[in-house]
Amino acid sequence: MTLTLPIDSEANYLINRDPLALLIGMVLDQQVPMEKAFSSPWVLSQRLGHDLDARELAAYDPEQLLALFARPPALHRFPKAMAARVQEVCRVLVDRYDGDPARLWADVTDGRELLGRIAELPGFGKQKAQIFLALLGKRFDVRPEGWREAAGGYGDADAYRSVADVVDDESLRRVREYKQQAKVAAKAKAAG
């Protein structure tokens, strides 16, 4: 099963065939709609004129990369911060995984190890790491022993909590409802 978002078919195709595009989509998936986050890797590849490459992005001139992110329509609500974050993630991929994002999840012994690897990426706190782990397990058959447990509630088979659970318009609606309910609950808790 693959990830299917209501975005351009070429953008969907890219995030399903290119591990770096998928990872960049996850990096960008904050403070923007998930459709924007996961379509931006395709837009970035179009602006570069070729497929995404972690080595190239890691070594890219930061100001030129920012220009690619900021050009209208901007790839993210915060193009400067996200261009820098994508570059930082790509540098980790080059330093630790020879520039191959799929090696991030290759040869892990269990879900805990994979969660730890993901959580070491710049900008990936526990929740984001668990969501990406669930996304890999549910949509890309990356399922080391204990992956569901390591992903926490995001790994539940019948969950509708994150991008990992989106396969069609109905599941997207259910994920949005869950997120809205979570926001309301958080506000109520903060209010006290």
C-alpha cells in the first residue's frame, strides 16, 4: 500500500518512489497542510530541474537553496527555516548513510532502533519520529519487529491520527477530525 494524498499525481508518484522526497515531505509537515508539505518535494525537484539528491542538497549554497524555497509559491510558510532544516537533514544522510535516505531504515534490528535513528534527524522530535515510523510501516512495508509499539498510537492499525493513515479522501477527513479534536482538548487542558 502506498501513500495517497489529494495532491498532483506527479507529486504523489515522487513521494512514493523517492525516499528522499518522502523524508523531505515529512520534514516540511509542520505548520502547513500535509498536502502542501508532501507536494513541495516535487516542486523542489522541478525547480532544480532533476531528481532530488541528498548530497547535492547538503552541499547547496544556503542562499541559493533559500531562493528555491522562497520563490512563489513558497515551498513552506517558513522558507528560510525549512530550507535550512532540509539541508541539515541531508547533511546527516550524507554523513551517516552515504547520502541514501533508504539506509536510514535499512538493516535495523527493531522498531526501537529505527525510531532512534529517525529521532536523531534535525527537527524530528518524538512525535514526528513516531509518525514517520508509522508512515514507513503502514505505507511502505518497512516493518522491523516492534515497529507498531515504537510508533506509539500512530502505529495502531485502525488509527486515523496522521499522514500515515491517509489513503483516500475519507481517511484524510478522519485524520483532520482527529487533529481538530486534539487541538480542542489541548486548548481546554491549557485553559485549565
